[in-house]
Amino acid sequence: MKKRWFSPIIFTVFLVLSIVVSAQPWSIAYPDDPASGLGNPAYFGTLDGAMFQSFVSSVKNPTTDKIDNSFYNVFGNPVLPFGVDFHGNDHYSLWWGLSIGDDKGGIGYHDRYTFIDGHKKHIWSVGLLSRPSRWLAWGATYGEGYQKDIRTGIALRPGVEFFTLWGDCFFDGEFEYQNALVGAEIIPLDGVHIRGSYDIENEEVWLGMRFELGHSALTASSNAETDNLSAGIILSSERFRSLMPFRAKSIKLTLKGSYPESPSIFNGKSFRKLSDAFTLVVNDPKTDEIIIKLDSPGLTFAQLEELRGILEKFRARGGKVKFFAEHLGNGGMYLTSVAGLVCLPPAGTVTFNGIGVEMTYLKGLFNKIGVQADIVHIGKFKTGYEQFYADSMSEQMQSELMKVLTHLDTIIINRVAKGKNIPVETVRKWIEDTPHHSERAVESGLIDTVAYWDEFEEFSGWDKAKTLTTYLDEHDEIPVRWDDPPAIAVITVEGSIISGYSGGGGFISGRTAGDKTIAKLLEKAKKDNNIKGIILRVDSPGGSAYASDIMWHAIRDAAEDKPVWVSQAAYAASGGYYISSAGDSIFSNITTMTGSIGVIGGKFSIHGLYDKLGIREESIYLSPNANLYSLTDTFSTTQRELIRRSMEDSYDLFKRRILAGRKNLTADSLEALAQGQIQMGITAKGNGLIDEIAGISEVEKRFAEHLKLGDDYEIKHYTPYDAFDIFELIGKFALAPELRKISRDLEYISAMSEENLYYLMPYYIELK
């Protein structure tokens, strides 16, 4: 609970002037509950969710000297609010409205029919609400009914959110002054509103308070001059900043399927959201238990590393971690080794067999079908495509793979041993002795217990735990600020780098990162004054040399205006490292595969296949190199030299780009790290290719500290679709889903055929 300090004099003054909210007069510049939307219907457009407010107002009738009670029921929502009021037995009102807006303001319409003794009266009004800055709000309304009414007002916050001053003026239809109201509000504690106003012409003081309790609030107010008393309740789908903060001792979630780095256009799941959610839970001192069900999650080793690191911090502060899984492989054992309880069902298995790679070489097949790969490499260890032209693994490929595998194997063994608090030798024995049925896995110490899912639900506390979705929803409280807080933009480069627009993957291609998309996102973040810094999240093995340079230029251009930090995920190699080097600082996981500084190019000749199929092709060329990229010829000696010269120029450009960003490297030290060599994150830090080891959530935290944003900031996750305007989006979704995938694949193939120089990592490694 946040406490504010006031001197006794200030507190006394504003306690005397206190109000709230469920009784008129409302400020049209500072409406903050559904009842105040009756005064300015534009308020409803600023809502993120739905609210219901019901209150009773008691007023002494000066004629009869009796108390008249009125009942108000307001159903507030961002689009179509409505309500009903009752004033005695013969007087009631029905109303509805239309609104549109966002948290910075809106417009609204209010249409009311009042029925008195069988007579109907129509009243309507329109309203505007604008919050142009953090400290200023403005409102205006115009209405017709019993008489024409014009009202305008402003609200000011002198440097703090918990103190607001406001004033409204009333005019008739001829814009002649009628009355004015002034008021103030203080919020000494989260969830406590003390508010007061003064009616200048009538010389009336209104006093009141509101107490917010999670998704509900209690309101009360009074007017001493007229004996007007009011009390009510508000129910909200969104959580108020409350006297009773949300508490969840135990959180549960299911990890299922893949977690791409970038969310979809419909804001679907992504690893960034998962990592941020884990971090929020772990940093919450009120939460002391996390229960996780593993349902065949498709997490990369870098993602497993980051989640495990977050859970390790949770355990270090005394938190309990419990897992249920049907089966455990290498990745599952690595992740669950941080837990205090790991459970498998009776038929479950542990397949902790260690890691390795398999390479399929296709030269023999190509010889049989008449296809010949003609590939040129710049870089001794740039061994991509060798499976197409070689019979077996080259010494360079073998050396690089052994380096990577040894690194991963060491990390897995040591982390599992540390998590289980056992010797490394025991873990190696496990690897040599699995697979194990669940009962034997318990005997060997790999897991802790065996139970069916329904049994685990009961004894683990799963049924009583709050879901992660509920936890996140409850922490997404109704904001107090009138403007958006400062933000950090996260832009993801995911998949192969291509010329054009990013794609979500199709029949033969995975996710792709297009230079046009990334450049547009960077430009968008650069021009947004609310964005204070940019994090480039790179999960790419590289691709097009041309597109990589376009992205590099866009990153450098953005970095001239705002700091740009780079967070590397599973892969940031070749073109992925090319663009990373444009950032001010580079962070990676210990298992991130980065570097691979080199160039690869070439083509496939299918002349032999044509012969076997009885296809005959005739050509006419007007220059000796017109057939340079013909699919029926291999390179001539001269052509190969021309290709190599072009690739060497591209290689030199690659190194110049790195040296421009990595001031700690020299031409000689960089060359020793280049030649296509893969660098793992921890070794990349040692040799200067990156700056620090940290996952995306930790990078976000450090960046906010670097930018001096305090605690009140947002992380704005861009998706590739944020790069499109509405017309481009319509065009992108004009085709049926399957046709779109085919179109994406054809575009990818076309791009491959038009460009023949690639900054591309030679292989992927996936942890099973």
C-alpha cells in the first residue's frame, strides 16, 4: 500500500473540501466513475472494461419537508452505456448512450427519456473529454431538454497524481454565464478518495469519500445545505487500485506448445509475455508457490535457460516450485531440476539421454537425380549447405559442432547437478542409464513422486491455486495517470532475414523477418515520443546479406535518437549478429549461438535432372556471364572468381559494420573470431562480441534503470503487424489462409532466387 505525506495544514484544508463521486455535481473534466458519465458521456469511451454503479440519493423536499429518495443504476461500458433511474412512484428515466475513445479521452452521446405522471420528456447531450498531458484534462458538454445547457471545465494536477484541482462553468444556450463549480481531490492511500466541491452561485459545499476494494467500491457524499445524502456501490470488471491489494500465495500454469518470440496480430501467446509474467510472479513477495504442468512445450534451450533462471531466483528467496509432466526429456530434466517436487504418472517416462546431432548428407541422392550444388564460402568455418555437396562431415563442421555440443552438455550436467544438489557424476550416470519408467525414475532420484493427474491436483494444491491469467488480470489495475507512462519498445527480429515484409511461416518456410517490416517498426518507435528506448530482440540465424544491411542501417538511424539495446535469444548468428552489432549494447543467454561472421552463396544446377527427365533447354546469351545464375550450368572458373570477389566484399562490409558498433574490437581481433565461427553466449562475452549475459526480462529491467524511468513505465511489445497501416493489413488478409501461406512461400522462393549472398548460420540445434 502506497502512503503519501501531507503537512497537517494541507491535510485539514483538503479534508474540509473533500468529495466523491457518486453525487452531483460532477466535474466534466475529471469524471472517474459511471455516475459521472451522466454529466459527461465522453467518460464511457475511456473505459477499458465494464462497470456497474448503483446508488441512492436522499433529498429533503422543501415543499413537503419530506425526504425524497432517488435510485440510479448505471451500466457503463466503452461503447453502449445505458441505465435506469427511479424517483418515487411516478417518476423514472431510461437512458442509453454511444461513446468512443481511449484512455486519453473520447466523445460520447447521452439520450434520456424521463416519464412523469404519464408524460414523456426527451433529454440529450453530447460530451468531449481530452487528456492532452499528464497534468491537464479538459471537458465540454452541450445538452437540450428542459433548457439548452453548455458546460466546460478543466482539471489540473500540480505535479502529482494523488492531488487534483478542477473547475467547471455553466452557460445557457446564448452562452450567458449561469454558474461555476470548483473542487479538489486527494488520494492519501491507494483506494481512498477524498473529494470536495463548492457551488459558487448557490454557495453549497459537497463532501464525500470513496473506498475501493478490488473490483468494487463504496461511495458516500453529502450536501449540508440541502440535506442531500448519497451512498452507493460500484462493481468493475477491471481492478481498482485498492485498499485490499490482490494476493495469491500459489500460482498455476500449463506450458504447452511453442512460444514464439513475437506475438500474433491477435496478441496471442509469446515467450516475451511468458517471461515477463514469470518475472512478475517471482518478484511478488506475496506469492510463495508456483505449480507448472508441462504439456509437451516446444521451448528452445535459450528459453528454457531463461525460465529456469527466473525460477531459480524464486527458489532462492524461499519459493516452492512443483512440476507435473507426462514425460521428461533433456529439456524437461533441465527445467524441472530447479523444482522441489517433480511428479510423473505411472506410465510416464524419463528420457534423459544427453545431447547429440545428426546430419543428413544428400550428395549421393543428388548424383542419382542429376542435381549439383555449386556453393562458395567465405570463412573457413562457414560450412552451410555442405550436406548438399559433400559425402560426410567436414573437419570444420565437426569442430564447430563439438564446441557447441560440449558447451551445452556442460551447462545441462552442471545445472541439473546444482538444482538437485547431487554430484555431477550422478547426473552423468543418469544419462548413461535412461530411459526410465516413472517408478524407476523415483528410485534413481530423477523425479520425486508418481501420481495420476487428478491425484496431483489434489495433493499439490493445484485446485486452490490462482491461474497465471487471473494473476496478470488482477495486476492490470485501472490507471490513475491521464497520459501513457514512458515506455520501452521491444521489436523482434525472428526467423530468417529476407527482403520485404515479415511472415508468420507457410508450408516450406518458418517465420521470416523482413527488412521493410523491421525498418517500419523502428521508424514508428523512433517517432513515438512516449518511447524512451528500444530493445531489439533477435532470434535469427541470418539470411539475406542485403536485407541484413538495410536493417543495420535502420537500427543505427534509430539509435541516433534513442538508445537501442539488443537482446539475443536462441540464435543471433551471421545476419542475426550483423544487425545486433548496430545496437548500443548486446545481451544474450549463456546458450545463445551468435557470431558466425562469414558469407555463403551459390546455386544448384539441375542440368542432369533435365537429362534424366528428357527435358531439353536451349539458351542464347549475349555475354559470357549472362548465365551466371542459370539453373542448368555450374559456375565457370571466371564466374566463380567473380562470385568470390563479390562475397569477399560482402564479408569486408560485414566486418566493417561490426567494428563500427563494437569499439572494443580491432580488425585483427575480429578476424580471429570471424571466419564463420559460432560463439556461445558465455564465450562471446569473454571475447567482446556481446556485453552481458541476461535474458529478455532482465534486459528490460536494466534498460529501465539505465533510462531512469523509475517504477512507472510500460513495455510495448511490437508485432510485425504493427508495421502495416489498415490498407496494407486488408491486403495482407485478403486471401484465404491457405492461399496466404502459398503466397508467402512463393515470395520466399522468389527472394532466394534473386539474391545469392547470405549471412546464414550453417545449422540449427534443437534440445529435445
